[in-house]
Amino acid sequence: MRRHLPTLSALLVASLVAAACASVDTETAAPTTLGTTTTTVTPSSVTTVPTATTTATAPLEEVSVSGDVDGDFLAEVAAFLSWQKDDRNPQPELPDGLAAHALSHRIEAGESVAVTGTAAEVEDGQVGVVVTEASDVLLGSNEGNGWRIVGTHPAGGVPWFGEEPRLVMVIGSDARVGTNQQTHRADSIHILTANPSEGTGTILGFPRDSWVSTAYGRMKFTSLMAGRGPQVMVDHVIEAWGVPVEGYVVTGFEGFEDMMGQIGYLPITLPRSVPTQAWWDGWPAGLQTLSPQRTLEYSRTRKGIPGGDLTRSANQGLVMLAVLQLLQMNDIVDTPEIVALLLDHTWTSLSPTDLIQLGATIHTLDPSTITNVVVPGTLGQAGAASVVRLTPRVDELLADLADDGLLAE
């Protein structure tokens, strides 16, 4: 578990995480602005894979790659494209699943390929993206043992950005500035899934006051993280419901607002009006443009709206979808910088490989096909506490999600 002090789409996430908690303004939405993340770039270079020894009569076919990207990353791109072009070249080290996908979804390349791209330093390594002149995409990561290709999207073909479905838990902590963001209560709780090859996914929300049976006794789901940390939340979802969540992303109020300040004002269509709260004004229904502070406020609001905590969780899902659409305005080559920006404002258990794959996944998704749903429950009491009692259908819903990351019609 790594801590990143506050400086997001969450990839989703994040992003994707970016939507954990946000303002009604009539200003026009500003274009997405990336943070000041330092991108590691070397002078333009040309990398050619050395000629391998072969007994074949035909000359060995190789690919040289040029571009203003880290030279070692370019060398790995060249090795990958050379192997795809002529499998007498050595196969580079690849994640499970990518080799088979690459052989059936080849990136066609000539003797030389020019690429554009970026690479960024992140904690525990580096991440990078390159795009060829033919619009093929290759993802790279370096986790201390050198660069390797960890994802591809042939132009017009099927992407491979990790084994599907991808499932990540996105948590918004309600810890205030100066307190431990990871061991306070969870203000928002969502499982984000993505199937890049199908261009779709699911946002599944849990009301923070969901009354659940845990290894520590019955309690509100929000309280499970308090004093224990986010991994306990992930473990509960895996053990209690069999949902294979691969990791978590956590942000707090300050981190979320700062991150949204760098991403930009958020265009969002509100399905219902929201009454004025004790500490902030309400919102009319319809298209709004929210400042970072107002986005946070909207995500936290539950009083005076039908469904209370259930509706608040659904509204947080709407914010996630709006952030996804905002992040899609960037080019996929911006993904390393967006990942680095996300890590300035969050804590995560995900590796650099996971993060660059999930970040690139943003560009494969069609927001109109993503299901935003909240687990079913009813408002009730547990002693003096207001809680949400989950219905028996929750088990069926989560089993459906665990199967392929999607929900049945």
C-alpha cells in the first residue's frame, strides 16, 4: 500500500476516482488541464532490434522505431513489433494473455515506424504510451526491471489492456484535512468495472450506511475502513460476495477538490433538483457546470433528496461518468501524465502496470453503455443509527457482476 500526498477521470478510473465527491456554475466548461507532472523524455532517437542468429534462408525481418520517448521504452517497442513481424525474433517478456492476443490481433509494421508518445515517473516505476503513424497504441511500464509492453490496441482492432473484466474499488474518505485519509470512514464506496474489448463497464455503488456483517461484527459499511484501512474493504467484497476486485483507489475531500481543480470544471446533467443544504446552495435539474468545490458538495449531498443515501450513491456515479467524459477529451498519449496526476491526489494498491492499463481503458469506453447502479436496499434503523438494509437481491447482483464485470439486462 502506497501513500500519495494530495497535489483522479478515475481509471475510472479514474478515475476514475475523480468522482468520489463536487458545484453549480454557469461558466462554460474549461478544457481539461493537466497537472505539472514531470514527464521523462529523451532526445529523438532511433532504436533497432539487433539481428538474431537464424538458419532460415529468408532474411530476418526487423522493425526500427523512432520518436521523442525514453530510449529504453522505444527499444522494447521495437522488439515487440519485430517479434510480431517475424516470430523468429525473440518474444519479449509480456503479461499473461497479451502474447496470445498479439498474435491474433497483430500490429502491422514496415521496416521503420515513427511514434509519438509520453512517459512519466510514478512511484514504483514509470509508465508510457506510444502511438504509431497508423494509430496503433502500445502501453509500457517499468516496475524496476526494465520496460515491457503491457497493452496494445491495433488501429481498428480489439484492445488488450489486461485480463478482463477489470474491477477496482474506488473509495472517497470523509477524513478532514490533517487526518489520516486511509483509516477514516468511507464517504463513498463504488466498484468500477471495465471491459475494454467491449467498450463498456459498470459503476456499482454502495450506500455508505449499508448495514453489513463483517469479520469485525455488524456495522455500517462506511465504518469498516475506520482504523483498518481500505484493503479491509476490498477483502470484504472478495470474501463476502466473491467479487474479484483487484485493488483500490482512495481519495479524501481535499485531494478530490485539488484534483478536480487541475482536471477542470465539470459539465454534468442533473436528473433531479437538489434542495439547499445547511452549508451550501442546492441545484436545479438539467445541465450544470460544476466548480471543483461544488462537485464535492454535490457528491456529498443526501438530505432532502428522495432515497437519501441510496440516491447520493447514484449521484456519485453520475459524477464519475461526467469525469470519464471529460478525461476522454484528452489524447491517449496524455495518459501517463494523467496517471501521475491521479497519484498526486490518491492512495492506491494498484501497480504502475495496472494504472497505465486502466488509464488507457478510459479511451475505449462508451459512457452511454456504462451502467450506473446502486445495490438495492431500504432505509431503516439499527438501534439509534440510520442505516440502509440491503435486500436479498444484492447477492444475485454481485454474483452477476463477478461473472463478467457486467450486469444482465
